[in-house]
Amino acid sequence: MPEFLQFAFSGLTVGAIYALVALGFTLIYNASGVINFAQGEFVMLGGMVTVFAHAAGLPLPLAALTALVTAVVIGLALYRFAIEPARGASAVSLIIITIGASILLRGATSIVFDKNFHSLPPYAGSAPWIVGGAALLPQSLIVLGGAAAIVVALWYFLTRTLTGKALLATAANRLAARLVGINTNAVVGLSFAVSAAIGALGGILMTPITFTSYDSGTLLALKGFAAAMLGGMGNPLGAVVGGLVVGLLEAFSAGYISSSYKDAVAFLVILGVLFLMPQGLFGRGGVERV
């Protein structure tokens, strides 16, 4: 039982980060139909900018805020200078653009910062708590609590604010949203900014537990994409559930089978969804009139 709990704690912690990455995929996909494979780089930027801003002498909260603002600015720039000019391009072209943006961000980060691994001090102490014989780090609770707070804040924004409802309207029917006076271009830009902020917050939360480096976003994007597909691409609840499931599958496979196959879980999830349930756990099958 202690071993099972240990793997469960680990899986839920990393799964919360995958859920945030999947939420970023979902927001942008709903608003624009674009699958943004640069989403993992915003998580990386959240961690890297916080590390170096803190090392430069900024207090940790201010360093985290700097990382958050940096990610939002880059997210808006990605939309303004890469996605918006390609409006009307095929889905494959847009995916290639986001992959190119991911490569560019990795290269720029390695030049501006470095190629080493970095971490942050724990936000709430490093002494573990023993629960059922398993060690639970306080930072894991911060990750889980922070992820839950982000999900609740996003739900409130989408359902209780006028701007959030405009984003939902754009996601439901972009033409109809324009006809009722919604500036859909601004709303899509906002979705890139919000998803970048969510990714950066994920990086800020996870860096005290796992190391970050210029290329850490690649695997995070893959696993977040697998989580979004598992939950049903475009479904925020599905993104959260999918992230937690992928995290648990990864932790249990590493613990009970072999850690060598840990990163293969995301590939297996993607293949399983494609072959067995293309709509995901909470997605709905599409109907096309011909």
C-alpha cells in the first residue's frame, strides 16, 4: 500500500501539470481551431525566466510575475506575427507554424539563458509528510492546489465574465460571434495570452520539484497533447481528467514495469485514442452534412 500511494502521489502531481498544458491546448483549439504545439515552451519559459530572474536578485514572487508577463507577451506575439497572418491556411500548415515557433523558442532560450538544468527552492519547505507510509512533499500539495485554483479561476472567467463568454461564443460559432459585435480576432489573441499564462504558471509550480531546461517543453507538449486527446480535444473538463490519468499511468508504469518506458505512455495514449475512441472520454463525435 505505501508503494501504491507513493506512485499515486507522484502521478497526481505530474498529472496536474499535464492538465494545465492540456487546458492551454483546449483554450486555443476552441477559439481558433489551432493545435498549438508550442504550448510546452510556455511551461519551460515559466520555469526558466523565474529561475534566472530570481538569480538576478528579484524576490521570488516578482520573479514569477516577470515570467508570467514574459510568457503572455510571447503568446500574443505568436498569435500576432505567426498565426493571424496565416489565417485561412490549412490545419497542417498551422501545426507546422506552431512547431516552428516551438523550435524558435527553444533556440532563443538556450542562447539567452543556457543549456543547463535548473531548479527553484521549495515554496513550503522540503521535509516530506508521511501519509499511509508514503512520503508526500509539501510542494506536491502546492502544485495540486495551484492547479485546482487555476482551473476554478478559468471556469469563473469563462462562465461569469463578459469577456469569457465572448471567448465561448467565438469557440461555438466564430461567424455568429462577429455578427453580434464580438471582436473575434482580439478574443483569439486573448486565448493565446491566457493559455501562455496557464503554461507559465505550470512551469513556476513544477520547477521546485523537477528540473527545468531550455528543451523541457517538448515532452510536456507531447504529454499535454495526449491528455487533451484522451479527455476529448476542446473539452476543458476532459483536459483536466486526461492530464491526471496520463500522470497516473506514467507513474504506475514507471513503478511497476520500468522507468525506461515512462515517456512512452503518452505515445501509447495517443495511439489508443486514435484507434479506440477518436472523440476522447468527454468529446462528442462530429456530424458532417454532405
